[in-house]
Amino acid sequence: MKKLLEQIMEVARSCGAIIRDADRSQIGIKDKEGRANFVTAYDCKVQAYAEKALRQILPDAGFLGEEEGSTVDATKEYIFIVDPIDGTTNFIKDYHMSCISIGLLHNGERYLGVVYNPYLEEMFHAVKGEGAFLNGKPIHVSDEPLSNGIVLFGSSPYNAELSKASFELVYEYFQKALDIRRSGSAALDLCAVAAGRAELFFELILSPWDYAAGALIVEEAGGIVTTVSGDPLPTLVKTSIIAKNH
Ligand code: IPD
Ligand code: CA
Ligand code: CA
């Protein structure tokens, strides 16, 4: 198990280096479906690297990545779920708030998650039942009440029909908490809740690769992750999400 985790973290580190050391003159931005949704040459490059490296580690595992329209056989014992760059708009803007996210399901359940922010050299990881860690040190959600908390949210930027509801909900939370933040990376938002840097994160729609690793990291840090209506979080489909300390 330790070897598997170390190998996956090594893949994340290499992917992070590709993101951090990107040739800014060769970003290659293209439009994707939905509002303000882009893909760069680096999203595809990092995914191709990750897929090849992860297939070498677990050759029989399924692979679901955000780019190249990949689909996965849900009956596989192990399934990797990869967001090669979570925070693509930040990456395009050179905003230094992006990461690589690698989740691994085992028999349909969240089993392992790795999220690496190459700009801060922060490696978050969790394995089911073994706690959550940042650069090898245990992390835990905060004990603060929401009234003394920071709320993170994602604006579901690619789904314009959810904007009004998102901003209404964030206004409600703004009134109950200290303040609001919007980072541009759902995976890093989840890790911020896990590390006790924020008390709550929500977004009205996310894809499996956005939350696969981060949701397990929050759970293993002692937090709670559900859909916005309080149902169990799925694994392989789009969903709303709320992650909180208690
Ligand atoms: C996006 C980011 C963003 C969130 C979007 C995601 P991408 O992922 O996580 O914070 O609001 O819903 O799709 O497109 O940068 O990989
Ligand atoms: Ca994403
Ligand atoms: Ca992405």
C-alpha cells in the first residue's frame, strides 16, 4: 500500500512540475462546452503523462480523466479519476492556484486521493481509514463554528443556469460566517477545508474529477461531505457538493 501511494504521489509531483514550469508562450487555449470553459495544451499534456504513468502502476485499473472525452468501465476493481489541471482558468491567467488531482476508487468506493499544488509544493493525500496528510503531516478539519468560519464556494462557471442560486446561497453563508473566498480550484478548496483553513465549501455542480480525491481527503480529515441536499456523495457522476468541518 505504501508503495502504491508513493508511486502515485511521484506521478502527481511530475505532473505538478509540468504545470509549474509550463512555457507560457505555448499555452494553446481552446474553448470547451459551456460558459467560460477552456482547455489548454497543458491540460492534455498533463493528462497524457498521468494516464501513461498510472497505467504502469496499476495496469488493470480503469481511467477517467477530464480531457479527451474519456469514459470508464465502472465495474473495474480499481479506477483512477484524474483532473490534470484543476484551476484551468487560474492556469491561463498565471494566477498560481491550480493543482493536479488523482483519486482512486476500489470496488466502487473512494480509496485514495492525492492533490498536489506545485506552486506552494503542497501535497495533500489520504487513504481510506488512514487519515489525511499535508506534506506527510496529519491534518484535521477545524473545530470553529460557522460563525467564526470562512466559507469557500465554486461559482459553477460552466453552468450559467446555476449562477443565481449559487450567489444566493453564498450570500446566505456570508451572513452566517466571517467571510467568503473563491479560489478557482475545487480540489484545493476541499483540501483547505480538510486542513482547517476554511470551515465549509460548496458548489452546485462538480464533475467526478473535481472531487474524487478532495472528498476523501476531507472525510479522512474528520469532515463531512455530502450533496447540497445532504445525500451521500456519489463517485462517478456530476453532483452538487458541500464539505464542512462538522
Ligand atoms: C473547475 C474548478 C473551479 C470550479 C469549477 C471546476 P477546472 O475545474 O475546480 O473552481 O468552480 O466548477 O470545473 O475546469 O479548472 O478543471
Ligand atoms: Ca476541475
Ligand atoms: Ca481540469
